[in-house]
Amino acid sequence: EPEVTQTPSHQVTQMGQEVILRCVPISNHLYFYWYRQILGQKVEFLVSFYNNEISEKSEIFDDQFSVERPDGSNFTLKIRSTKLEDSAMYFCASSEGTSNTGELFFGEGSRLTVL
Amino acid sequence: QKEVEQDPGPLSVPEGAIVSLNCTYSNSAFQYFMWYRQYSRKGPELLMYTYSSGNKEDGRFTAQVDKSSKYISLFIRDSQPSDSATYLCAMNPITGNQFYFGTGTSLTVIP
């Protein structure tokens, strides 16, 4: 069964360092997303990406964040200068069509710990 | 104002019980409603999705949407210990790609 894969599963970094989280979405999917979940809190939308550009982003997705699809298969989230409050589980997701299809498939997440 | 509200539980039931999980929402623009299951430290796994009001059944799971009351439910029949997980509701409007999640309800099914 096709799945969204994410690497690394866990990353520990020092405050102020850059972090890149990687995702391989399901191959025939066209829409890609990053969500995050701070421990004990809701899953929160960060950004959606379609046709090589951001289609929507939340208030959380400030200038410290960027996304890229560098090679047609990987989808990356970069945090330029990490803060303590960036510690969370980051989930990549993909969907075949727009959110109107209602089906969003998540990866297993990348746990980011900022010290 | 919170977009989606969900009782976090925890909810503990004996094996074989019928489980009812619920969410309320405030945004009348929401049209698509999803239920996800999340095991500890794993990604959410899509269980069911429905469009607008009505019921949808899939095996032991039934999803209900009542848009007039802004209320959605997930029923699990003949609950099994393997159903023990956190159940998240999620929804989004007909336009836009942002899904709004509830906090999740932690369910334990006791053998």
C-alpha cells in the first residue's frame, strides 16, 4: 500500500540551528502539506503546496519556514533558525486532489527536539 | 473562538461496547469531515470521511454529520482492544486546503 515516508524520525538540534525535514509523498498525489503537533496539543496546519508553489499557509508558517520540492519526489520543510517552541512532531501529508476529496494521508512524523 | 472542539477523554470501555466519539465546530463553511486514528507517536491514519450531512458506514465504524447542529460523531461497534488509540476529528471548508483538527479523544478498550 502506498505511503508517505518521512526522514529523520527524530532530530535533536541546538537553538538557532537550521533543520531540514524530508518527506516522500505518495507518488500520484499532487498536493502536499506540512502539519505539526506540539506534545499534548492539536495537529496544526502549517502549509500546503501545489504545482511547485505554496497554495496556503498558516500564521505559524513565518519567514523562518520554507518548503521545497527539489527533485520531483522529495518535499522538504526547512526551519532556518530553530527556537525552543519549534519542538514538535512534524507530519508531512499528501492528497491526490484538492482538499475537496477529503482524503489526506499522513506520514509517521519527524520528531524535532530543540535544545 | 475555537474552530473545532473535541472532548479529550480519556474514554475507557470494555471490549464489545459501542463507542461514541463526538466533535462540535463553529465554522458553517466546513463541508468535509474526517476521522483519523492515531496511535502513540505515529501519524494520523484516515478512518473515514464524509461530505456534508448524513451517515457513512464502513464495517464497525459509522460516521454521522449533522450540519444544522454543527456536530459530528464516530460510532465504533463491537469495540476491540486494537481500537485503543486517539481519535481525531478533522474538517475543512469547500475552498482552501487547511484541515482543522480537534484535540483528539483517547480511547482504551479493555479486554
